[in-house]
Amino acid sequence: MPILEVRNIRKTFDRTEVLKGIDFTLEKGESLSVIGSSGSGKTTLLRCLNFLERPDAGSITVNGEVLLDCSDPSTLNESQIRRKRLHFGLVFQSFNLFPQYTALQNVMLAPELHAKEEHVHNFDREALREEAAGIFADIGLYDRMNNYPHQLSGGQQQRVAIARALILHPDILCFDEPTSALDPELTGEVLKVIRKLSEQNTTMIIVTHEMEFARDVADKVIFMDGGIICEQGNPRDVFNNPREERTRQFLSRYSQK
């Protein structure tokens, strides 16, 4: 059974249909790269998966549990959205760290708030701190975890944002153009962390313009254009022998850069 099933997701903004019936599945431990031109619907798809936007139609199923079915009002309860969102971790284009908190405090904040909201009486803050410190060690920032965001480079801040997502143990980790706000020389350190996560069989969806990275790190690639999936398959087939003319046109632009 796939860890994620997305069926007929549609989303319209101001009479413009941004997603026109998106269907795909993802297996546990797979990395999925989503590529396409700006405005093709990639970010809107991620926002729908993370319940930051509500689709107008379709369904989202994780581990066999229907999290959202737009034809079933019982799955549209706003009070359940926060809990459903925990199935997904989202790393934004901009780092969205709280400037008044250290890197460690930024990472620990969401689990602490969740424990408070769920009235967890035996919450072990020291165990959470140790887990966070372990994640900082894994991403090469153990010696910077007590720094504030303004004391970190853009690449370091993005790695903190990745740690913040990982600490919640999401079923699926999502990246929305994780290197778009970085200078080229800082991009590599973030991609290195994502590559390591892929090697550890972390289930991921990565929206990216880094074509070489998308090809090398992904188990599956989706090419979106105009709110639909034009083509999907393994990276070798999509990049080396695309079936659709629109895919060939898109990839040829990047091969010329």
C-alpha cells in the first residue's frame, strides 16, 4: 500500500483553475521530485498536501487513512486540520525562523506547543532537547544550535528549518524550492542534507528548479505544466527520454543554461 495517495486534486483561485486534477502515489522511503515552470501549480500542490490550502475537489490518503475527501464533509472539520498537518513536514522557500529564538528553540517550539495543546502531562523536555541536538549533529550544526538566526548564514538557517520539520517525525517531508533563496555557493550544503535524507530512505516530495539534483536524488519525477501532470516516471526516463513534447521543451531550456 502506498504511503501517500493523491486523487483528482483540484484548486481554483479567482476563477483560475491552478490544479486541474492531480493524481499520483508515493511509496514509503521514496523521494519524489516535482519540476516545472513557475506558475505550473507545484507550490499550490504542496500547500494542499499540507492543508495550508483546501482543495476544491479530490482526496488525500496517508498510510491508508483518508485525511481529506472533498466529497465527505466529515473530513473537512477545521479542528482536525492541525493534527492532519502533522503527517507532513514542510520546508519553505524562505526559512521562516523566529528571530527572537535560538536555532535550538526554533526546532523545539512546535513539539512543545503540540504537547501543550494535547495536554501531555509526562512531556520530557530534556529528551526533546537531546533529540534536537542529535538532529543538529546530523545536519552539521551542533556547534551553532545556540545561535540566533541573524548569526547564521542562509544555508545554515535553511538547515535549521529542515531540523524543525524533522523533529515532528512527519510521514512525508516536503520541500518547496529549498535553495531558491540561497546564493549558489550556499545551495550545496542544503542539497547535501537532502541527499543524505534520501539515502536514509526518508519519504520526501521536493519541488525544485535544480534539475541535476532532481534527476540524481529522486526515485520518481513529476513534470507539471498548466496545473496538470504532463509526465511522470523514473528520473532516467523523464530526463533522458521524455515522452511528451512539452517535457522535452522544458528540459531543453535547462540543458542550454
